[in-house]
Amino acid sequence: MRNNEGTIDRLVRVVLGVVLLSQVFFGLKTPFGLIGLLPLLTGLVGVCPAYLPFGLRTCPAPAKGPEAVPKS
């Protein structure tokens, strides 16, 4: 599986996941904060399963064509 999340998308997911998880231990202390595992894991892995059926990508597409070949 290839990455479909860009750097900013991954960073936002990790930060959001940590904030939500911190609510389990420091904030409201309810299990609702465990929902933060989802954005945290997808941000760390770099693949969002919800993007796959729609073909969405927030990372730059790899270059195609003659410009993709490095010149020596």
C-alpha cells in the first residue's frame, strides 16, 4: 500500500490523535478520547483507509514522463 497522506496531513493527524488521547488521562477522563487512536495511527502509517475508495491523496503525486528520469 502506498502513502496517500501528505506531510501536513500526517502532522495534523498525529497532533489531533495525541490531543484526543490526552483527554483520556488528563482532561475529561472518558473513554471517548480513545477515538484519537485512529488519526494517530493513520498519521504514523501514512495511509488513510477512507481515502482509498475515493482515490484521494494529499501527498504530491510521483513525477511521470521524461522529467522523472534523472539526467547524468
